[in-house]
Amino acid sequence: MTAPTRRGVHQRLASLPASQPPRFLPQRTLPLRVEFVRQLRRRRTQVAFGLVLVLPIIVALAFQVGGAAGADAPALVTLATVGASNFALFVEFASVGFLLVVLVSLFCGDTVASEASWSSLRYLLALPVPRSRLLRQKLVVALALSLAATVLLPLWSVLVGGVFFGWTPAQSPTGSTFDTATSLLRLAVVVAYVFGQLLVVAALAFLLSVSVDNPLGAVGGAVLLVVVSNILDQISALDPYRHFLPTHYNYAWLAALQPSISWDDMMRGTGISVVYAAVFFAAAWLGFAHKDVTS
């Protein structure tokens, strides 16, 4: 749909017969390209990806200054300086619990709530952009940015780890060594599983984003869910109910570092994540469809 500020548009509209209304195609409103550009130009997106690029360098410098970890440290910490793949796995391990959660919450929780806080949401709907299309375009861009951050972190960590610690193939905590191709394949399995787990965070953040007018409330609410779920997961007295918490299987990807991958916990974690995400996304769609946008 051509913007009314483009040269010649008003003249073409004026030349139409009075009985012929301007053509309107709902499926061409709010193009993905436009939404991508808008989100990429925002300062929070640039800061988020800047942090993803800076973090592995800071961690590598910390290992260079501080030296190797002690023998009593967790296995992934002691193996972090073995080579590029092990360094990437350690950065992933250190980031899953909080950094990636915050980034995904930021991308998915800020997307609609920010429009409401700027009082531009009602104008988007008055264009008119169909509500379902508005949510779909916003969600596609938010998930794409979340996936980009989730993939960029380990890939960049591999490069940083290779520069600082060499290109030695990955070594598992059990002592097994993988060749380069297997190391990259195992890392891909880890990244795919981690993103599947983050879908719960993305879905809740998106649900809160269409429910509140304050982006901080949407982002903070999603992060709070992860914090509370992690706390409850530490209470062994809640067995077997804690197995159904959205974060119980967050670190099931460690099974991908064994000589033979055990898929059981990863399958359970993926199933629980998909169920939670489907419920939250459905609630977001239904809630926004019946919401009066007046602010």
C-alpha cells in the first residue's frame, strides 16, 4: 500500500472516479521489511546485539587474566579454555540462565507494549492493520531477532575461542573428544534445544506485551517467571510436580556432550516448552482480539 506522503499519490487518488473507492489490501499492510528496519534501528536492539558480541570477548579476557579454573570447578568451566568449541559451550552454559532470557523477553515483550506506551498502537490499527496481522508481523520479527541472538552468541564465541584458545575439537566432561564436524553438530543441537526452551519465555513476554501498556512490565514479568520457576525447581519436595515447570529441563542439553546423545530429557523439555508456548500464544491472540485499544 503506497504511503500518502509519496510524490504523486494524491494526484492519482484525485483522478479516481468518485464512485470508486481506493483499493485496500489488508495483506499488504505493515510489511515485514518495514517492521524489521524499525526494530533494527531501535537503540535497545543495537545494545542487545552489542552485548552479545562483547560478552565472549570479556569472558575470554577474564580467563586469560585469571588463568585456568580450579579442579573443584564445574566441568564446563575447567574445559572452557581447551579450545573454540568448549569455550562456546561454556559461554552458552553461562548465558542460558539469565542473559538469553532477558534478550528474548526484551525482543518479544517490548514489541507491542512499546507501541501502546508511545500511543501509536491505536493508529496502527486505524490504518487499518488487521489485528491478527499486526500480532503476526510483530511476533515474526521478535522471534527472528531472538533466534539471531541465540545463534550469534555461540557462533561468535567459537570465533573468539579459536582466536584466544585455539581450534582444538570439543572435549566432553566425560573425557571423550569429538572431531571438528561432530563438535559443530553437537553445538547445533545445543543451540536448537536452547531456542526451543526460550519459546516459553518468548510466548509469555508476548502475552504480557499485548496485555499491558508498559514494556518494562512485559519484559520484567517474563524474567520473573523464569526466576520463580528456577527457585521452585530447586525444592526437591515438589517432586514429581516440579518436572512440569517450564525451566526444569533447561540444561537437558548437557546430554548432547556425552559420547552418545541421550534424547529422553531433551524430548520431555521440548514437549513441555511447546505446550506452554502454545497456551501463551493462544491467550495473547484471543486476548488482543477482544481488547479495546483506547490508550
